[in-house]
Amino acid sequence: MSTRWLTDEERVAWVRLAAVVELLPGVLDAQLRRDSRLSHFEYFVLAMLSEAPERTLRMTALAARTNATLPRLSHVVSRLEDRGLVARSPCPEDGRATNARLTAGGWATVVDAAPGHVATVRSQVLDALDDAQVRQLAQIAESILGRIDPDGVVMAPQRDAGAPTG
Amino acid sequence: MSTRWLTDEERVAWVRLAAVVELLPGVLDAQLRRDSRLSHFEYFVLAMLSEAPERTLRMTALAARTNATLPRLSHVVSRLEDRGLVARSPCPEDGRATNARLTAGGWATVVDAAPGHVATVRSQVLDALDDAQVRQLAQIAESILGRIDPDGVVMAPQRDAGAPTG
DNA sequence: CCCCATTGGTTGAAGCTTCAAGCGAACCCT
DNA sequence: AGGGTTCGCTTGAAGCTTCAACCAATGGGG
């Protein structure tokens, strides 16, 4: 089958999107590490817990929300546990499962980190766009997610109030 | 200073963009690993070399184009060298510098990998958008890059023909 | 019940990235 | 020349992710 190459317009759009995808994680990570001693992934884990009922989630559910493999999450939660930000306990309803719960210290850490993170998202992304572009971006990203995440695994239901996810 | 939180529209746009940024690298990586035994980063290194004059670039220039740190690039090039895809040689003009050159085998590898990669980009991203959205995306991504990459380090000049970068 | 497959999670090793040092070449100033 | 600084790159160790193996608990037939 012969390859259908990209048109000029497609190529420009793709090269730029690829650059954003390549650079943005580093920007977010750097700010959080600098200001809060947290990797972006660690922050995200804490943020997801902060939004969950009881600030508690089963490992599997937390892995789905953070798009992590179970081994990766297990290691990270172990380190967060060592730092006193998260506590593990066996799940009462299912003996196989483990619940991860945000501790008071973990909550304080997220609350402390959130404003700086949101400020970064604002200054590095949203403030670069006008209102129309923000709406366009929402549409475009939704379309792409329809392809790369058809089951909406990462866009899982977010109930309850809590610290902003960023 | 009090935090300016996100409006509903901003939050939707950001959550979706964040999801794309989180998922897209894995999608690209998985296809290349599966079909070409190459990580996305390795592919990108080979692609950048394939587009350079003489298919050769100094390590520093290659690091800039791939947004890699020098240590990271050095390790990766060592492994690509072990696989016979890239060759290192001292730079004649500057005794401190090292040139990385794509070998015949490396060229063949990129040429072989490119169609599948482009097909993935198409099916997972571009085909999800209409023409207007492609143009909007180019604009939006450019605006964001203006913040996160003001000096255009990653968008370095691309001269010469070669295998598509993806 | 008992067997067996599946689910939920942890663990340790291997691989890649990051970080801190280090080294030689080039540049600059006198 | 000659001494100090910067540049370009490599190296080895440490840290995080991935992978394969493993274990315990659950659930579904005979």
C-alpha cells in the first residue's frame, strides 16, 4: 500500500503539535519540581486522590485515571507513602484490592502546589490563546482523543470537589 | 497573590489538551516499537539525521533538534551505533565536536519505518480533524510554542530533503 | 467442595533518562 | 607563549519506568 504523505498544511500543524507534545511535559514538570518537590506525575496522582470520595481510590482506578501501569503506580505510591503523603490499606470489599488514601500531609501538599501549577498552565498555554482558540482547542483535542482514547479511559468521571487537577 | 482559577471553558480545553499530551507519545511509541523496533525518540534521531546535509549533524545540533540533553543523546547514539544505524566521527573543523552520521543501514531503517509512522499520525490525529481544524491547530500550537519555546530551539531550520520526520 | 482461570497488586531486575563529574580542545587575554 | 575560562562531549551512578514473574484472593464450573 502506497503511503499518503502529508500536505504542507498538515505537516505544519503536525510538526507544531509534535513540538508542543514534546516540550509541554518538561515545562510542567520543571515548575512543580522547582516549587513543590513533586514530579508532574506525582502531583497528578495526589490531585486525582484529592478529587475522589474520601480522598481514596483503589490502585487500579487510580492507575486508569493517571494513565499509569500498575507496577509504575505501585512504585510511585510506595515513594509517596515513604514521604507521608499517601497511605495504603487493604480494601474491605475485596481482599485482593488495595486502597490508596491521601493523608492530611498529602492534601496540604496538593493545596500548596496547585496555585503555582495553575499559574503555569495559564501563562504557558491558555494566556497564549484568545477565547475562540480556547474553544477550538477543546474541539480539536476532543476529536483527537476520540482516536487515541476511544474508551475515554483517561477522561474518567471526576466527581466531588477537591484541588484542581491542572 | 491570589490564584486566578480556570473558567469552565478553559478547564475543558486544558484537561483535553493534557490528555492528548499524556497519551499521544505512547501511541506513537507503541506503533514504532511494534513495527520497527525503534522508540519514538530513536526514530526521531534517525529522521533528523536523514534530513541533514550529508545525513550528518554535530551532537549538539542533533540534541537541539531532538530536544534532548547531551548525555541522553550520547547514550542513545551509542546504542544506535552498536546497532549499526549511526556512525560517530570527530569533527574536522572543531576537535572538541563529534559528528553523528546516518549509515546506509540507518537510512534503510528510517525509510522502512516512515510510512507506518505517517499512517499512524494520519489515522490517530490528522484524519480526526477537518481542514479548518488543521489550520486552527497550526495557529494554536504556534501560539503555545511562542510561550514554551520562545527561541524556537525545537523548530530549528529543516533544510534538505530526506525521510519524513513524522 | 475443589479445581482452575482470572483479577488485583507487589516485587526485583533490566533498560532508559538524569545528574554530577570529568576531560580534552578551543578561545581569550596579556 | 601561557594561564584561565568556556565549550563539546562522554562517563558512571542514581532514579524512574517497564517487564516478567509471582502471590493471594476471587469467581466459575463440575
